[in-house]
Amino acid sequence: MARVTVEDCIEKVENRFELVLLASHRARLLAAGAPLTVDRDRDKNPVVALREIGDETITADDLKEQLIHSLQKYVEVDEPEAETVPLLSSSPAAAAVAPQSSSDDASVQFDRMSEEDLLRGLENLAPPAETDDEAE
């Protein structure tokens, strides 16, 4: 079979530089033992790669994707996000969902104060009196 030329392949891959990248990647795959899609006819791997591209036995898009994957250092994997821990609440529904870890937790009680009560308490607070040591 006659040798393949770049002009034969440029119809399949319009950019010459991209053609060189794809053909060299395919030639490396062939050297690593990838199966041939055309007869070798005593041609070397770069010529076989160009013939495969020219005959369209391997698509340029597939080669381009393989090349990109071979050059990637970090492959992003879609993993499910960690479940968020539900907030503890004083509502009866949340108390039914939250497991009791020990009997000590049940005996703890918290003071409840409205915002108005808190503000009234803060208004009634007097600043601390100065001592003789602080005045000097």
C-alpha cells in the first residue's frame, strides 16, 4: 500500500498540530500493544497511526479524548456528598429523632429567657465600681 501523506489526513483532522499530537499518541498506543485496525504492511507505528486516521478506522474524537485522559494528573470523581448532621432542637419531633446517649442527658435542664427579658436584665446591670488601684 502506498505511504500515507499529511494531506490525506488533514481532511479528517483540520489542524496539522492536532494531527501530529493524535498520531503520535496513537503510535505510542501501538507500541504499547494496542490492536491494529489496518494492515501493517511493514510500516512503522507513526505511519500506521496516520493510516488509521486517514482511513477513519479510528475517529479523531476518540483519540483526542484518550490523549486528554492520558495527560490528566488528577481525575475528578463524582462522589456523593457527606450527609449533614441534623441540628439539635428543643422541639418534640427533634427529641424523638435524637437518640439519648445516657441518663445524665435527660436530667439536664436549660433556662429559657425571651429576648425582652434578656434586654431588661442587661439594662439593670450597673457597671462595676472603680477601686483605688484602678483609679491610679
